[in-house]
Amino acid sequence: MVNIIGGPDGAVFDQLELAVPLQTIVIWTNRTAEPQAFRLGRPSSALAPQGQAGAVAMTLIPHTVTLELRSNLKARLTIAVSRTVAD
């Protein structure tokens, strides 16, 4: 699970890196009072404020992807997807 929380310079992810096996569903939750949007590759996804959750399934071939918060471009999370399949 990944949380979006308040940081000293605005919203941030609660971790910088996440390693998951292929076919994992990653859930992220907005814990800030403001709506947040993040970019996963080209498309953007939005989360309403306070406790709203979204999910993405890591079903593509093993890869690394970086999420960026639209409200704070310094806030990034790198997800590394391995060849191992989730149980």
C-alpha cells in the first residue's frame, strides 16, 4: 500500500521506492485534505481527499515505472515490478 501524505513542501508519497512481483495490485490512498492527481506514465489518475483509494494492477512484463504527484513535482515513487508472479 502507498499513501499520499502531507510533507514540508506539499503532498508526498510515504515511500520513495516499492518492489512488487508481477500481477500485484498496488493500492494507494490519499491522506491529505486536498484532491491529488498523479501521473503513471502518460495518463493521469485522480484521488479525492481524505481516505479515497485507487489501485493499479502490475500486469505488464517486468518493468520500472515512476509515479509523479501533479501538485508537487518533487514527489515521486518508483515501482519496480519483478518477474516473480504474486501468490
